[in-house]
Amino acid sequence: MRKPNFFIVGAPRCATTTVYTYLKQHPDIFLSLLKEPLFFGSDLTPHPLAISDEAAYLRLFAGAGEARVVGEGSVFYWMSKRAAGEIHAWSPEARILIMLRDPLEMMQSLHALFLRTGNEELEDFARALEAEAARAQGQRLPARVYFPEGLQYRALARFSEAVERFLRVFGEQRVHVLLFEELMNDPKRAMRGLLDFLGVDPEVSLEFDPVRAAQRIRPLVLRQMRAASPEVLEKLERKTAKHLHHGPRGAPLPTELEARLREELRPDGERLEALLGRPLPSWYRPRAA
């Protein structure tokens, strides 16, 4: 049975699902029906939708056939100190995709998502930030919390630590970093670069309209569903019902809070630029500037 050799590891709310849909159209790429099986990351709180059994995990890729790229996309590997090493030990030739966006936009989008799914209960984002220290000690957690690590919004937004970890474990040649803005501004160019990285034909025609792309892969998804185990179908149904990816982002941040957060995260942004060897968009400057 095939092992995956490609992992989208984060960050959350950075258009990883969009890229997953684009990639799933390629004839040389097989991606699991359950996008986020969360098999790795033994230091994380067990996620209710995770696949923990190795045989069940491998069955996610049973239909891969002769596909050159076989993968999954569990974005909360991003939070794990162990996931990079565990993935490498299991699949040392794997290629890694990291997606990043404006860290404040990512935090707000994740906060809004968690409000919809029950992992968060503080509707005011500023209050959720103030609660981080207590929550890290297991206090002030929402009654329906299922992934407490995700409530450490600023830790998730300090991108450089996770990027450095995957670069250290896999090496620069096996890690590709794609920015949200690059994908949104020129999806064809962004995906061509990603397909080159994966070693598959970059000239294959892909549909970049999200609705039409989803329609295009629907026959494949239906085939995967017919072959899936009851456990996977149950998790997929729960994820579809519970994890509402689309919804309101939340109220704009007060100017003072936004400026403070951007200044707080700026040293991490400088470290990230050094790691990537290229400038980033103006994520760490106040918008008024």
C-alpha cells in the first residue's frame, strides 16, 4: 500500500483547502479524501477527526495507483514540535508545502472559524488574545473545546519557528513556501511553481474558479467515497457539517490593537524573511503606514 510522499502542513486559514482542490485535478497527484487526517503530531491533543490507526491511515491512499504524488493536508502539524520529525522518519523523501498569509488575517480568520465550530466562545478577538496565557495553563477553556492548542493564536502566527523546523528536518529542496497573496493574485503562476516543485507536469490545465474546480473533481471524490471505510465517511460527514470554512471574518481590529500586534510580530517577520531569503508583503507594518 502506498505511503504519502507529500504533506501540506499549514498554516491554517491560508487557502490550503483551495490548493488541495486545485491539486486534486492533476492526473499525477492523488490526495486523500479526508484532507486532514492528523496522523502525526503525537504531542498534540488528539483531534476528534484524526485518524490514529496506521492501517486506517494507509487505507486513505489505497486508490493512489501509479500517481507520482500521494498526499494529505493536515494544517495543525504546524503546531506540533514532533510532526516534522515523525513525518520524516516515516516518509524521508516527502515534499512539504507551507502556506502563509498576513498573520493578523490568519489569526482573525481562525478565531472566526473556531467560533463557528465551538472550539472558541469569546466573540471579542481581543479578549481571546488576553485569554491565551490562562488557556495555555488549561484555564478559561471553552466548554466545547476540542483543540486547545489552536487557541494560542499568536503562537500560530509566529511563522518562523515552524518554517525553520521543517526546513531543518527536510532541507530547502523539499520544502516549498507559498504565500496567500501569490495564490490569490496569480493562481496559474503560483500553481505552476508548486507543480514544478512536486515534479509533475506543470502544463496540465487546472480550473481556478473554486466552484468549477470543485465540480471538476466531484467524480473523483465520489469514487473515493465509495471506496472509503465507514470511519472515514463518518469523520468526513462530521467535518463537512461542523467545520464551516466559509463565514464572516469578524470585526476589523481596533487600530491600536492592530498596530501593537504587528509590532509584536515584526521580529518574527524579520526572522522569517531571513529564512526564506526574500522580502515578504507588508504584513508587519501598520496599515496606515
